[in-house]
Amino acid sequence: MMKTLSRSIAAVAFVFCACGAHAADWHPEKPIEIISGVAPGGALDIMARAMQKIWQEKRAFSVPSTVVNRPGAGSAVAWTYMNSHPGDAHYIAVTSPTLLTNSLTGSNPLTYNDVTPLAQMLSEYVVFVVRADSPLKTGRDLVERLKKDPASLSFGLATTLGNPSHIAIAQIARPAGIDVRRLKVAVFTSSPQAMTGVLGGHLDVMVSNASGPLPQIEGGQMRALAVAAPRRLAAAYATVPTWKEQGSNVVAAFWRGVIGPKSMAPAQIAFWDAELAKLAASDDWKKYLAEHQLEGDYRPSRESKQFLDAEFAEYKTILGELGLAK
């Protein structure tokens, strides 16, 4: 009786372990689509193609991978397309803060809780840039001007209100007691247009991702007042102090991550956790980051979800104060 019971328990244990091992051993069986929510040449597209190139050269998968562009509605078109394949880990997409701001501003109902966060990969920090001959010499100069008159300076940014550039301006103004709704902010369809406004003397300050004005800074046409980063950046930004160094506790970035469709299985998440961790640690990925003035900020799936929770709460507060949250 006891032997029979022992054999039964052993058999059940074997089946359980076999099933567990099988569940944990997910691998792609058809081509992988890396979905970009912008047209070829955009920042998200460049990241997607860097990922695909590294995986292809390293032969990371036994199946091919391709980049699929689905631009429109702040990447909502791409993420909706990805989510039309629930539970299918062959579809992944690159993300940006619009994953959060789309729903907060009411432009799209899809939220980060409707997809599967897989990783945070990098951050491109926000910089505040002026024309080389601007009377503003430091970030403190900018804050003091705004304290005297919030409408005395004009800011240019791309491509929408409520994005990290706009949020960074609000983060500087709020602790200083500046009414964020009185700030003069002009929105352009591209960063070069905002840059033209500053260079032409029509705007005082351009607020953008770090890579945008880098050639003009290196060429001496523009000058950076501050970077909204936790530490100083490299290259032409090495001598530019952070906002924290200038008395404002501000960190703002166009971060980018990776998500999968809703209803992914634990084994599928574990597979992408492993692959994305290897990618983030590779020399090729680090080279891509350095070439584009990006900061590696890898977080696995669990930490990625926690990061998105915190960012969502912060964005909700700031966008509410700006009158943009629905």
C-alpha cells in the first residue's frame, strides 16, 4: 500500500516537474516582430533596428526578426496592433513616455496595464539649451527670471504638450513657486523647428532630448544651461551641470523600454527577461548608447512595472497641474 502510494506521489511529482520544465522552456517558433510606433528614422525606430541588428548578428534566435513600423497616434497604433496578438510573445514593441501620457491626456484609452512590461532599456535625458549669445548663463538664471515673471521667457519643444520636455519645465517651476500655467511654451512638429526658433531669436530656450541640439552645441551656435539627469552627461555635455547641482531636484528623460502583448505566460516573460538582459549587457548595445548620447538604464520585467507605476503617478500629478490630464 505504502509502495503504491509512494509510486503515485513520485509519478505526480514527475509530471509536475516535467510540465514546469516545459513551461519554463519557451522559445520563439516563428519570426519575431519588433514593432516601432514611429516612421523609419525616428528615435524608437532607431532603437528597434539596433536591437534587431545585434540579435541578428549574434544569431540570438533560431528564427528571423524584423522591425515593423506602425506609426500614428503617439505609438498607440503600434501598441494596439501588438495587443491584437494576446499571449503571443513573438510580438514585442518599443515604448516611450507616451505609453503613459496617451491615457492621462485622453488621446488613447490604452494604458500600460493593458500590455506586458518586459524591460526598461535606456534613458535620453532632457537638456535646456539657449543661443550662444543668450544673457541666460546658468539654470539658476532661468529660474530667477521665471520667478520675477513666469511669462518672461519662451520655451520651444517638440512634439506635444505633456511630454518629458514639458514636464521638465514644470518640474523646475513648481518648487520655485512659479505658476506653471503662465509659462510660455511653443510646440513644434520636430526638434529642428524648435531649434530654428531659438537660433533665430524668436524663442529663448529649447528643451529637448540630449542628442537633438548636440551638433549645434559642438559647433558653438548653442549653449546648454542644464541637463535634467542624475549626473553629468558625456562629450559636449561633460561641463554642463545638472539641475540638481544648480539647486533644482529635477530628473526628466525620454526613456525607452520594451513591452509585449497582454496575457503573456510567465515562461514567455522569463524568456524575454533573459534575452533583454543579455542585450543590455552586450558591448554592441553599449556602443549604440554611446553613439546616440543615451544612458543605459536596464530594468527587468518586474522592476519595469514598478518603474511605470511610479512614473504614471508623477505624470498624473504634473499633467493635472498643467491642465492637461483628463
